[in-house]
Amino acid sequence: MKIVAVAACTTGIAHTYMAQEAIEQECKKRGYDYKVETQGGMGIENELEEDDIASADAVILAVAIGIEGEERFEEKEEEGKVITIDPSVVIKNPAEIIDQAEKL
């Protein structure tokens, strides 16, 4: 399974990177292919390419703010392959979010 994600919180510091780490660790534990873009205090890092998004089985938007490039995910949204959730939820229970992504 391939999961891509964007993490972004209101201040762009702690929760952005904590959500990134939680998603990455849970995907690694399951042996999944993954890539997590962050939109934080340092700007956009590890930016998702079009082919990353196109080849993904699921997209997790762990965001508490509007993000740059949200239109990139419209096609996956139409396919019902996007989970939008607050970063704090991903930090607290990444396994549950990845379980949800598996069911998409």
C-alpha cells in the first residue's frame, strides 16, 4: 500500500512535524510505501509530486489550516481516497488513521 500525506498545523511547528513522524512510523511499521509533505514554519518540505499523488492508494491530510496546492488532491477526493483530519488526532492515534486509509 502507498500512502501520501500533508501535515500542517496553525503555528507550523510542533504538531506539523509530530504528525509527520507519527504517519511515517506507522507506515514503516506496516511496511507501506509513504511520503509526507510538511507545510510548516520552514515552508513546504518534502513536496509531493504529481506522480506521488497519482500512484497513492490513500491521501491523509493532517491539517488544521488551509494548505498550498490543495487542488492537487481533487481527483483523489472524487475517488473517495482522502482522509482530512486534525494533526493532533494523527499524533494521538496513527494506527487508527492508517486503518481508515486501508479501508478507502
